[in-house]
Amino acid sequence: MPREIIRSNPNWRNEFPRYDIVLVRIDPDLEDMRGMIAARVKRFISFTHDATRMVCAVVEWFVPYGDGPDPITGMWIVKLEIKHGKRVIGIVHLDCIS
């Protein structure tokens, strides 16, 4: 089974912060980026709810810039989501990260 490493480290190699970007599945019926949203992982957290251990990530959300992929690169462009001058954050279960 393949596995990925997602880094969220405020002091990577004692030099600089490293917060990886991930894709979070928001609609399993849509195959492309329309069914996902980009997020920057800031922290990993876990807690117990009704005797079930929940493993989650605290993320900063990104929003698409435009209605589709860039015509030159074919890649989606995203920008940090800001509301009232502050970054929008959320909590997602690790199973939702693609």
C-alpha cells in the first residue's frame, strides 16, 4: 500500500517553516478539481468522540482562481481564502485528504 508524508513543521530543519498543501475531497461524485479543495496543513490533532479516535488536520483553505484550469499550464490556480482580513481555517479528517 503506498503512503504519503504530509509535513506540518514550524521549524523545518531548524531553518524555516514547512506546511504542505493537500487536496481535500468535498464531493466524491466529481472527478476533477471541482470535487476537491486545496488546503495548507498547519497542525495535526487527534481526539476521542464516542469512543472513536478521530485523527484530523487543522488547515488553511484555498479557493480556485477562475472557473477552470489555466489554459497555458492546464493546472488549476488557487489563492489563500481570506475573510475579513483573516485566513479561513478548518478541521478535516485525514480520510478526506486525497
